Amino acid sequence: MKDSVAMGLLYDYYGDLLTEKQRACFDLYYNQDYSLAEIAAEAGISRQGVHDAIARAETLLRNFEEKIGAVARDARIQRAVGAIETAAAALSGWDDAGVRALAAEIRRAAASIKE
């Protein structure tokens, strides 16, 4: 069940869209490294209830990213910005072709933003 880095990133973007119970279970499991039994004892629910809440939260987070695409969009934008920084460092003055290519990359990234 644990893919901590990916789930943590999705939680950072979409965590506020989860229910309070899902957020609490998710946080304790992924961020605080609690076991299902520890979360169940703290929340006063069964381990199965905790498992179901976390599984549902994971599914929702993945679905949010599939529909909205904010994480993927930001990754594309970061790559485009990195390309600009690399090109700026490599070029001794901006030639027109370089500027056009970098602008096209930024436009492609921006056009892929899901509304």
C-alpha cells in the first residue's frame, strides 16, 4: 500500500479534498508512520476501517490527479523552466531560434493544463 513519495505529493496537492477521517488516517499512516493497529487504537475504529479509509483516500487522490493533472502539469512546467535556465547559461546572448524553441516548450506545458 505504501508508495510514500508519490502519495505524499498527491496529498500535498489534493489532501484538502478528502474527508477529515481520510485526512487523519492518511496523515498518521504516511506522514507519521503509524501502523494500521496504532491508527485504529487512536481513532477508535477497526483496523479494517482504517485500511478502508486509507485505500479510499489513495484512490481518490489518484483519481483527482487523473482528472485535474496538477502534479503532472507542474512537473512539465518545472522541466520547461529547467530548460530555460540551462539554455540561458549556455547561450552567450539569446538567439532568436533558442528563444523560439524555449517559448514553444513553455506554451506546450501551459496548453496541457487541465481545467
